[in-house]
Amino acid sequence: MAGQTPIIELVNVVKDYHDGEVSLRVLHSVSLKVNTGDFVSVMGFSGSGKSTLLHIIGCLDKPTAGRVMVNGVDASSLSSDRLADLRASTIGFVFQAFNLLPNLSALQNVELAMAITEKGGAERRSRALELLREVGLQQRAGHKPAELSGGEKQRVAIARALANKPALLLMDEPTGNLDTTSGTEVMDVVEKLWKEQGVTVLVITHEKQIAAYAQRVVHIKDGRIESARGNAKTRGVLKWK
């Protein structure tokens, strides 16, 4: 069951971008709460502000105003170094473009995510193999990205994102470069890992069939949260009214 402790809490978050004397407001007083263990999707069209929202939640950017709490830490006031530490200890990222290193195998890509830890080489390799088994790619561990399908690359990216046991998995259009079948396979893996490992998942998407995996769907338009409702179509174990 999803807990009642917020892992993400945004309070009146504003984000402006400046180009000389021109200012563009991308987020307008956004407030959002995600509890530990939740599976939430954020839906919006291109330009709606959903990627900016993810960057702020993921401590990749700072708000112009408002408060951003991530796993109990006020990220809105941290230095760049402290934000980097918070990302490394708390958040796993999965992006549309996979972002795998082309000269490394699937196993090595996952191992590399643990290079900043104190784990020894044997422990890192064991953990990477375990994660590739979890995403159904143990037989592809020695293959480089060019030898993998799009869906397989994204599953390697998911394994890499989970390498350091993050409390929060952020996914930015994770099926945007995939066909429908591959996208479904990727989201089936995410759903399985959410149920079995209890990681909190937040998915940014514009696709209804992807949003349907979540417990709760948040709609954003023109930088404002329009609605946040339980997902009657969710395939997860929890149903929201």
C-alpha cells in the first residue's frame, strides 16, 4: 500500500525563464504532493510545463519561487553540490533518449551508475546482473546498445536508474521513442518493479495508454495543474476513487 509520507511536495512553485528583458513564466503556483510508494503520471501536451516540472522535482533545476520538498529535504534552497548529492542518493532517472554509453555493454552501463558508491567491483557486477534479470535482459548483458532494440535499451536504462536503490523513479516520456508493443513491455516492467520493490514512480507522458498504468493522473496545461484524480483504468494493485 502507498504510504502517507510525502516523498514529493511542491508548494506554490513558480518557474520563470529569462531572455534579456523578456521573461516567460512556465509554471504558475504549482502545488503537488506524491506519497511514498505512489505511482503517478503527469499528462500534458508539448509546452505544457511537464518537463520543467520533472526537472524541478528531480533537482535538475531550481524554482523561481515556492518550496520543493524531496524525501523530506527542502531542495529549493540547496547549493548545486547538495542538489547533486540529493539526486544521487534519492532519485533514479529514465529519459526518452535512453542515454546509454554506446561503447559499453548493457552490464557495464548499469555497473557504471554505481561507480560513485563504495561498492567493490564484484558487488557492482552482482547488483547489475540482478537488475538485468529483473528487467528480463540477463541474456543480453554483454550486448552494446547498438545491438539492442529500443525497448531493450529502455529496460537497460531502467535497470541503471535503479542501481543505487533510489526512493524515487522519475521517467520523462519513457516510451516516446518506442512502438506500442515495446512501450507496453517497458511499462509492464515498471509496473512489476513498482509492485515488488515499492519504489515511488512518477511518469511524464502525453500518452493515455501509458498514464493508465498509474494510480493517479495529474493533468498540467499552460503551466498549471488542471486536475489530479484517481485512475479508474489503473492496472496496479491499488485503485483510486
